[in-house]
Amino acid sequence: MITDIKGLHHVTSMAGDANENNAFFTGALGLRRVKKTVNFDAPEVYHLYYGDEVGTPGSVMTTFPFGQMPRGRRGVGEVGVTEFAVPKGALPYWAERLGSRGVSGLTQDSFLGEARLGFDGPDGDSFALVESEAQGRVPWTGADVPEDAGILGFRGARFRLNDADATGELLGFMGYVKGESADGVTRYVIEGGNAADTIDLEETPSGQAAHQGAGSVHHIAFAVEDRAAQLEVRRALLDTGYQVTPVIDRDYFWAIYFRTPGGVLFEIATNEPGFDRDEDTANLGSALKLPSRYEEHRAKIEALLPAITD
């Protein structure tokens, strides 16, 4: 069994308009944009990162805003809901805030004793705010959301799958412990990691397959402390029969990827070096940062990218 995974690192979705995306995460949700860079494989597309003050692993939502990309089709074989943690008692504030901003899909319920507020993102993405213990986390307070209501980071994520057994077995191999089940959803929790520590598997045997597009989660990343731990995880996955990519330098972390039995793309990302490697904390996310191989093409890339109104 793998013992190096510490919970979630980040979640990455595809999106439509860059300004609408930026306004939603920094305006409606009050997160900090901690990095403005580009897609490594399509430098004419932004890669935007949102999180707490420094982009702590377990707090970072990242997006690829492709502009006129058609919306994805929700279904099985994907991360169906991305879940953020908020302080206990914060949901009435968020229900009023999101409702006043015209956010759609607002629903309140509970799961395993946790109060939840579901809502839609600008591209039809599915999110939930879950009242949780802070566990030492503090929200970004540079927006207009009060500290006693601010987003603490991720609570976890909910996968929608035709058959949850193989993915549950994989999560167990990754160090997650199977917990309670209710309404066709089973919780898996990793112990001793960061507070972004839950994965819920929702089994829908007759569900239609998801089709990726704007609003779809492209991949979900799990955190390891450093490159040595990442190599141990990679070795263990290869020995178990998974096809895993070589280590890829993503500037702010190193990454490996593999596809799960349920179809979800997993990444294992390092906590090092972090988002302050090329910007000081006070200015995170303000300037366009390019991977080194694209720096000589900066003028051309900047001409292709839409201006983001902060």
C-alpha cells in the first residue's frame, strides 16, 4: 500500500471565457488568483490557478479557459462534484451571496452529517460548499468574504462511476480508508494528510458516459511531499500494472499521470517548489508567467491571450 499521499493537491477543469472564469472564482467565491500562466500543450490558452493566500496544496482550483469550447456532458466516468470546505455555520452567508449574484443550481442538503450547499459554475460545472472543521487552515481574506465564512480549501471530490469497486480498490491502495455509505455514495478518507482528505464514490450503474468540454474536470491531483515520495508512488503504481507517465516538470510542482479503472485521470503532484518560485507572495497571480520554452514567444502569446479584467 502507498503511504506517501497527503490528500488532494489541486483540481483542474476546462472552461469557456477567461474573464467569466476569473470573475467567478475571485469574485463570487473570493479565492485568490495565485498564478496566471498558460497551458503547457496549448500556450494560446491560459492556465489559471485559484486558492488561498499562497496556493497551499489542497486549496488550489485550476482552469484551462478555452474560450468558445462547447460545454461538456455530465455523466459517469468523471469527477462529478468538486467540494470546498467552509467554516461551520457559513452556509447561510453563502446561500445569500451566491443567490444575489445569480449563481444557478443552489441546493442545500447534508451527507454523512455534513451540511452542504451545491451550486453551478459558469460552465455548468458542479460544486459544493461543505461545512467543515478548519484543521488549521485559514481562508484568503484579500477579497470581500469575511474570514469566518471564507473558503478554507477543498473538502474533497465526488466521482460518478458505473462501477465503484475498482476505483475504491485503487483508493485503498493509495492509502484511503473506506468509510460510511449512504444513498449509493461511499466515502473514502485519507488519514494523516492535509485537510482535503475525502473522496466520495457515487455508483450509477446505468448512467450515461460523461463527455469532456467546458465545465468538465480534466484531472484531479493528489499531493506528495517531494520528488522522492513521488518516485516511490510511481514505482508502486507501475508494479501494480498501471500505465504511468514519466515525471513532468510543471514549474510549480512535478507531476505524473495515470488513468483510473473508472475513467478519471489522476495526477500525483509534489508540494514543492510552490507558487512563490517566480513571484513573491504579495504579487502572486499578477503577471503572466510562461514556461521557459515559451518565453522567446512571449509577444506572440500575449497577443493571442484575451486581457483579463481583475
